[in-house]
Amino acid sequence: MSKYFDVCPICGVSRFKRVYNGKWSSENFSKCTGCGLILKNPQEDKSETLDRYGDDYYNYEKVNEVNFFNLVKKTMEDYKVFSLIPPGSNVLEIGCATGLFLKYMNANGYSSTGVEVCSGSAEYGRKNYGVNIINSTLEDSGLENGGFSLVHFSHLIEHLNDPVGFLKNVHSLTAPGGYVIVTTPNSSGLFSGFYDEDWRCIVSDHLFLFNKNNLI
């Protein structure tokens, strides 16, 4: 069953304008006139979203795991993460795919946990890399509140049905003074402005597109 938003889930404004009507008219992308959040409206429910993460997704993640990991590794280096959190700290990656990042953090002296909804990816990571991956959504993972000095998720939040509820869960899991690193497309960035409807981040499985201000 599809869900329709009468008000913006971030700022509460009840006025939207349709965007990307030419190439993407069948997807019904709208933009909040208050905070600028772009969302599909109406959009699928959670069960339909989870159905995406089957065998095809697993094969996609396995084929691209090294490329994706190298991008995440560069983010860790750019932000000098190893200087922010002491060795031995607990690290959580949500949407961890096959677990290469978890393996990397374990090798650098941290205790890593992953959450991944794709059962094939979770099983592959546990079997081949010996990492701790919970095959679950975040809200059903049973993780301990306040247990993680670093929480990381890359190109995940734009796919979620309830990003506000998700971030509340993330907040509860993050230790006092801990860090959360988020990577997601920027709807007010250079590429979105230049390419407009041909921006590669306008795809059917992106339910929300944030800019820096409304994400904060």
C-alpha cells in the first residue's frame, strides 16, 4: 500500500511542488516549499522497499564491494576518523553490505558490528570475512543503546521509508561524544543543479533526497 505525505516529515509544512516532471513524471517527485526536502509522494511501503534487497542486490554488492569500500575508506581518511575515536571502540555500520568496512576497522583495532537487510550479503560477510553482521533492519537489530563511538552509513538514508525515525534510532545507539558519519546525495549540490532531471541520483528507489540544511 502506498503512503501519501500531507505534510513534510521534517519541517511540517503542508505545501509541496512537483519537480522533475519531464523525465520522471511517473515517479511523482515533490519538493517541500519549507525546507526543500525532495521526496517521492506517494511512495511505497516498507515491505515493498525490503523486497528490493534480494539476490540481484546481493550480486550487485558482491561485484562492486571493493569499489564501494575504497570510497568509504577515503571518507575515513579524509575525516581522520582514527584520531577521533580511541582504539578498541565499538563501531557500527548500517547497510554494511558484504562487510569489508567492518573487516578493515577490526584490523585497525576496533570492534565492529554491521546491520544489513540483504541476507545474501550478510551471510557472505560472516563466512568470508569473519565479521559480525546482523541480518535485520536497524529497528529490529536488538543493539544496545549508547554502545557505539562511531556509527556510519553510506548511501542508505535516501532509500528509507522513515528517515526521521531511523535517525532517532541512530542517536540512541551513539555513545555520548560519539560520531555519526553520513553519506547521501546533495539535492542542492553542484551536480544536481547542473544536470537537473538527468542527475544520476534521481532514481525510483530514492525515496528522499536531502540537502545539507534539511538533513541536519
